[in-house]
Amino acid sequence: MTERRYDPTSGEWVTFATHRQHRTYKPKADFCPLCPSRPGSPATEIPFESFEVVTFDNRFPSFSPNPPVPDVEGNGLFGVTTAAGRCEVLVYSDDHTKTMADLSIERVRMLVDIWTDRWVVIGSEREVSYVMPFENKGEVVGTTLSHPHGQIYGYPEIPPRPLKELRSAQRHLSINGTCVECDVVASELEDGRRVVASNERWLAWVPFWARFPYEVHVATKIHRPSLAALDQRDREQLAEILLDVTRTYDALWSFSLPYIMAFHQRPTNEDEAWDEVSHLHIEFSPPNRTRDRLKFLAGSELAGGAFVTDVSPEVAATSLRKARAKKI
Amino acid sequence: MTERRYDPTSGEWVTFATHRQHRTYKPKADFCPLCPSRPGSPATEIPFESFEVVTFDNRFPSFSPNPPVPDVEGNGLFGVTTAAGRCEVLVYSDDHTKTMADLSIERVRMLVDIWTDRWVVIGSEREVSYVMPFENKGEVVGTTLSHPHGQIYGYPEIPPRPLKELRSAQRHLSINGTCVECDVVASELEDGRRVVASNERWLAWVPFWARFPYEVHVATKIHRPSLAALDQRDREQLAEILLDVTRTYDALWSFSLPYIMAFHQRPTNEDEAWDEVSHLHIEFSPPNRTRDRLKFLAGSELAGGAFVTDVSPEVAATSLRKARAKKI
């Protein structure tokens, strides 16, 4: 059963992909499906003896180009549709033990090119409206394969969270005549208290309203709607600041910090004039609230959507700047 | 630092309560602050040698009646305000080892009265706009105290998730002239495939669009905007169906199933005509996708707000009905 069902009480679609119950779950390193296929060992999902970066269709997709016919019929109240879209895997390295922070700047620069390429290619599919590259890192955020990799989802419509951001940006634009993210970046740069790292083109900072204690956003200093709008210099510096942030995270408590990382950018459908209100940014959300305690999404966050954070963003940014100074 | 900060990129408020970093964390049973104070032992938070049910202000509140002055100043872009509201703890029993499923029907009936009473009392406070009773059960959903208890938050504004439901219900009402939850309950009753339990006044079912594999909603069969609108018979039968659902959960895999449980109902402010679009319902969200595997909220759910579920609601409801039959 792979299908989408509409929740008329929230106006959101939920995707069902029951075959994902049987997806590969924490295999031993010897049986990692994202490692290279080595002579004398069983073939993995990647038919090469070594590789730099590989991208391919997820074997257990939530969305696919030719989705099956839905299992149930909808009615006027309960909408049902096919789970059309794309789910790709992006393997960062053939070395099972690495993380993004361990990669060379050249390799991360390559990832930037691939994220951009896949955003363009997947986004050009008729049934795709929004492309989101993301990475779930660490068992505590639910990663079932520890080999360094990310995912790229091509959604059939704009997912609820980016849609809410776009609607807020539209309101802000109509009132102030400016891009809200441009205003936020300018304000954080001027204030400085929450800045973690910065280069000519990019800013990394703990948001004033951080939902996760050590949340870091990375955004372009000048308005860029999407990965495809980046020039060569932007791309080089994006690779640089992503490495900077991930290495800073690992220096914070001297272990490889888990996180969820996701790109927010322009929808790929042409329904509206998205360029003015889309400002490419990358959100890192680590689950830790201390070295050994996690922040859980429970009643207030999950049932209410109301986040309560235990760490001051100014204190978190100070700790991250100290960690960053230590690593250099 | 206890304050609220506004996120202009999403239009949501985030609450900061940094003293919560020092809240009591998984104390040994001998030092449980929610146990009765017993002669010869250190006093707990509850100055009685035994009790049935106790409610009191959370010692580590996110919201309080006299919140401190915010730490930072806001500006036109970044709003700041005090964290005014209420956070109460509701202890279900003086027996440290019990869960809701272990309580007597009389005790759960008492909880219904207390949820109702606190909804009215907290909701009548000038600074409170929405009252949400909820329970986080189990270490895997982040519970730091294992003694059976729930919480009641009085929010200064309607939290994002209930607000989205209310706006959807308003749209549905304006198009169809009906309450969307009334329509959903009628449709699920008629269909039957997702029904888990039912009595004269209440229905418990797996939603057609369940975000969590074993999610169960409990709602009144006839329109009731809030706990305060329930008559005696409604209250009795609510206690009955809550016990039915929690005991069914424990019978599913023969262990005490963790869950997040929350009440969604009418806002307590008078800004709008809420009665027509508010339909009291209780949402149970267990984190398990199998007996020993959890569903994590990762990139798609957290960064995108787009849920992907691994279990068919019809299959989940069938399993729950079987578990229910077993327990009786």
C-alpha cells in the first residue's frame, strides 16, 4: 500500500508507504547496502568497487514516478491520491565510517553540485512541486543506515512547513516590501550575538526563535531563491560554511553530533511568483539539549505545535563559537 | 530566562524557559517528587501521606501567572513578550508503579472531572487563550518522571496545531455548513473499518489519515465543543472509553505502550465564535511502529511537516480490535 490520504481536519496530506516497514534496519557494517560492492562479498546497492558520491532511487520510496493505485477509495470528505513524486538517496562517500564533517572541502563542493542538479532535474518532473534535500544523522533521530548519506524528496505538493514559511514571507512582503529572510539575515549580522560563522556570501547563526537548543540556520547574505540561483562563488562558500558548521557541532562536546539538516527553498511548480518570497536556507536541528540529554517533541510540540526550548539562543551561539575556535 | 519570541518566518511564537534545563530528571523511585511524603523520608512535592489525585503548579513551568521580564528586547522584526500562562501537573495516583490503564473506572472518572474543572478555571484567566491537558507517557517520548501524571498547559494564544484545525473547521463549515469532526465521526462509524471501540456517546478509531501507526482519536458522537459541555453521561462514558483505549494499547504487544495523549477543544478566549467549529477530541499518538521499533520524526516530518506512515490505518485498527478482544 502506497498512497496519500487527505486530513480534512488539518488540510494536510499524509503519505502511506507500508512496504517501508520492511526497509533495511541497522545492518552490521559488513552488510551495509550503501558500501561499495567488493569482490568476494555480496553485492550492495552500489555496483562499484569504489566511488566518490552516488545518487540513486530509494529502494523503499515514499514517493515514486509510477506509484501504485491506492488501496482504498476516497469520498467527498476523505481524499485519496497516488504517492507520485521522487525519493533519492545521496551517498556522500564510500567510506562507511565518515560523516559530512569528515569530508574534504572538494567532496562537499561536489555535494553542492549534486543537490543543485537533482533539485533542477527532479523539480522539472510534472508531478513534483517541491524538492527537499535533507539528512537524518544519528540513530537518535531515527537513521537506520549509518553509512554517510542524505536523501532528496520530490513532493507532489509544497509540504506544510515550507508552505507556512512561504505564506509568512508573502504577508511580510505585502506589508514591508521586503523578503523576511533577507531582513532576518541583515538583523542577525548587525546584532552579532547569535552568529556562529560567516563568510563573504553566507551566514550561519542560531535563530532568535530557535526551536531546538543548538539549531543553526545557514542562509545566503543576498537573496537567492534556490540552489539553482547560486553562482560559482556562492557554491564554493556554501561547501565551506557547511563544513564549518558540522565540524563546529562535533567540537561542541567532542563527539559526532546527530542532527536533522534540510534545505528550504523555492517550490519547483510554476503556480505562483515564488522568487521574491523564497530565500534559500539550510536548517540544522540537533536533538541534544545537553551533551547527554535529548530534547523530545512531546505533548506541547507534537499535539500543540508549540515549542518550548530550554537553552537561550545567545548562550547556545556563544558555546558554538567557543567550540568553533577550539576546532581551528 | 523565561520569555516568548516570535518567528517572523513562520508566524509562530516559541517559548524559552531555560530553568527547565535543571528540572528533575529520571530520579530513582525512592526520590520521586510525585510520590506521597512518607514519615522518615524526605518531603516530596506532595505533602500528604496518601492521596487519590493531586493537581498543582509545575515547579519548572514554561508559562506562569507572573512571568519574569524578558531577557532581550525585541524589535519590529523579532517580537518578544512575557511567558504568561499556566503549567499544572496532574498526578493520577499515589502509586508510583501505576499507569492510566491500571486505574479504576472511578479514578479515571475523577480525572475527567479535574480536567474539566481546570479547563474552566485556567481558561477563565485573562492571559490564557487555550487550555490543553496532555500526558507524555514513557521514557521514549521524553518523560522525565515515571510516576503516573499528566500536565495541563494554559497557553497565552491558541497553539499552532489546534489553530490549524480550527481554521480548517471554519473553512469546512463555510463550504458545507457542518462541523468537520462531526462529519468524520459519522463517516468512520458508518464505514467501521477503522473503529477500535465505541459506546453510546464516544467513538475511538484510527484516523483515515493517521500520522502515527497506532494513532487513536476519541471524540464525542454528538457535537460538544469542550469538556465543560459534557453532561454526566458523557463524562462517565469518556472515563470508560479512555480506560478501554489505554488497556487495548497495553494488550497490543503485552507491554505498557508509551504514548502522547492530548485534548483538542474550544479555545477559552472570546475572540471568535468557536463553539460551532470546536469538537472535543482526544488524540493518542504512540511512537511505536512495531513492538520494538519506533517511528521517528525526522527530515520529512520535522523540516517538511510532511508525515510518512508505515502502517495502514485499517491494519492498525484490526490489530487493535484483536488486542481489545484479548484483554476482555
